[in-house]
Amino acid sequence: MIATKTRSEEIIERSAQYIAGGVVSLNRKVNPNIVFEKAQGSKLYDTAGKEYIDYHAAFAPFLLGHNFKPINDAAIEALSNGWSLMGSGTTFWEGRLAELMCEVVPSLELVQITNTGSEATAHAIRLSRAYTGREDIILTLGGYNGWHNEVARSVMPTIEQIGSFVSPGEYPFYSMSAGIPENTKRKVHIVNFNDLESVEYVMRKFPIACVLTEPALQNVGVVKPVSGYLNGLIKLCEQYGSVCIFDEVKTGFRTGLGGYQGYADVTPHLSVFGKAVANGFPLGVIGGKREIMSLFDDPDPKKRVLIAGTYNAHPVNSAAAIATVEFLQNPKVYEQITKISNALYTGLTDIFNEKGKPFALVHNASAFCTYFCENEPHNLHEILNNHDFDFDRKYRQALIKHGIYHIPLACKQGSVSYSHSEEDIDHTLEITRSVLKKI
């Protein structure tokens, strides 16, 4: 008998004929290679109709859930009302979105709107260089700040690639991409998260324009700042004349409406947001101190920083972002997300204790990660040296087989949404307990 190809296999093969690498955005290339066809709320559905409870959330933007009706309705209404890409002058929707962002994040005195978080971090670096007249920058080991040259270092390198833990000191720029000029790499200095000594060590040696960091690392799971770290980072930047930039693309609205900075009660000089700001619609935001942001329109062309983009503040995406921020202003929304998230964390803790395998369940509001090691990690070296990567991959793959979807990459953040129900959590815990008995 001749085996008939499934719809999934046909899509995979056809995509491979026309897409370089077979999938757009190569960090989506994973095993098992499932072709999803639709999503609703907390659920994903593959081409065979199988249902999965989704804790991946497309790398975390779906804080409210997939195809969340109030957000979709706002986008549809924008189209129905004739909102279009005007490409000339300002619009109501970009003004309203900017006003909302400045209202909910107190450090934002002026903002600009982009299409992606990567664009926002690129603009933040350029602004910092123009403002300080310097070129070198500091990044965090284990952080992810986009795809452009200055930040495209490996998120999860090996110990062999970066070397053992050093403090004070810095680590090599181990590229995640070919095509990055060596001159670019020489301007980038990489230190460990939670290591103020190394930040100051680099600042003493080089003219640093900015420190760009996630306030909590959420691309290698969830690594939280130790007490005093974020405030110390800002103080060091001010002492040495550098700009402190918080990359809140992931922490952003997941931590709270004011971002992680609001939760930690600190004020960076610039911030970038994305992902959850528009609940899955493509939109980024950069904002911060007026004297820095004003360089986008400085009267002196030698000081002026270019920002341009045909699709910046696209009306559909802007409508979705406005609706998202307005919806999140209801405190009951975060109360519900917290309640559901905590139910999951409490249940998982009980189950892992039953298993008897060392673990550290770390969570920042609705973002979480289970590390299979004795203690909560505080930097990338502690993850690389202590986490059981093989067990993590087996655990994720086993959950996927039973309809619980975490992306099958070790140490990737899990995300809970407003759409997750108590039944979702109960079923997740039931499957997790069953899976852990078998691996």
C-alpha cells in the first residue's frame, strides 16, 4: 500500500520548496515539527484537529489569549471605520497609543512606535550613541535583544564557547549569525546578569554609550534580578555618563501594566516594549527621558537621530494595542491572571516534589520556567552548569504528545494567559503528573 501524506506533511514539504529554511523565523524550527492551523483563547489546534493547551504563546505576546475578541473587534472596527495607512502627518490612533503608554509607564516622557521589538532596541542603541557621543555598549549574557548586528550574540552558548564564570570581567561575542562585522563586535561588551562589578569593570575601560538589558532575563527561562541590581545598574550608568535601557519586550505588560520597572520601582533612561503590548499584533514601542527622545527631532541635523518606517503605527496594530492597554487597565484582569498562574505554580511545585528530582520553579507574574537543578539560577553560567537539559527536552516533548504545548527547547519561558481556565490548569497538572511518572 502507498502511504498517503498527511496535510501537515504536505504543508511542511511545500513550505520547504519556497521558504529558505522551511519556516519564517528560524527559531520556530523545532522537533516535533507540528503544523498548527488555528488558535483560540488558551488553545492551539494542529492540521489534524488535535487540541493543545498553549503555554508557549508564540514566544509570549498572547497575554490575553489567542484571537481575544475585544482586541480582534478593535482591529476590525479600525478597518470598518476607514482607518488606513495614511503615510502623512499624525493620526488619532498613534497619538492615543502614545498617550496611553506614557500614562501607564511613568518613565516614558516621550515615545515612538515601531513594528517590532528588534527595531525598538536598534533605535535605543542609536539614540544612546547620539546622546553620549560614544560607541561601545554593554549587553547581558543570556539576554536577547533582537536580530540586528549589535545584539545578535548567542542566547544560550555553551561553556566551551564563552568560558568559565569570571567577575569582574567580560565574555566573547559568540555570534548567533554569520555576516556580523568584527568591528561591530569590538564595540560590544558582554557581562553576566546580576554582576555589577563586571559592569563597572567595563565602564572603567571603555566609553560606554549604553547598557541594554532585560530587567529579568526571560529568553533563558526566568532569571530574576537580585536585590539592588537594577537600581545599582542605573546608578552606575549615571555615574559613568551612560544610558540605561530596559528591554521590556518580554517582561513588559506580563509583569504588570507599568512593566518590570514599575514592579521594581526603578526608572531607566530608555525602555522598549513589544509582544504583549498589542496581544499578538506586530507593534513595538521605544520611550523614555524627553531630553534623549527629543533627538529624534533635534533642530540640528548633526544631532538628529533618524527614525522612519512606512508601517510604524499601522492603524490595525495601533487599534489592537490601544484596546489591549485599555483592557489591562482594569485591575481585575491582572487579578485573574495572577490567580490562574499561582494555581499552576502551586500544583507544579507539589508534583515536582512528588517526583523527587531537583527543581527550581521560577516565575515572574505570568511567565515561568522549571529548571531541573538544586537552586534558582541568577545568571547564565548557573543554568549551563547545573540545569538538566536532556531531562528538560524529554519533559517538554512528553507533554506535547499529551496536548500540553511548551516549545520543545530547553529553558524557554512558559506563559499563562487571561484565557487559561481552571479546567486548563487542572488538566495540565493531571498530564504533568502522569508524564513525570514515566520519564
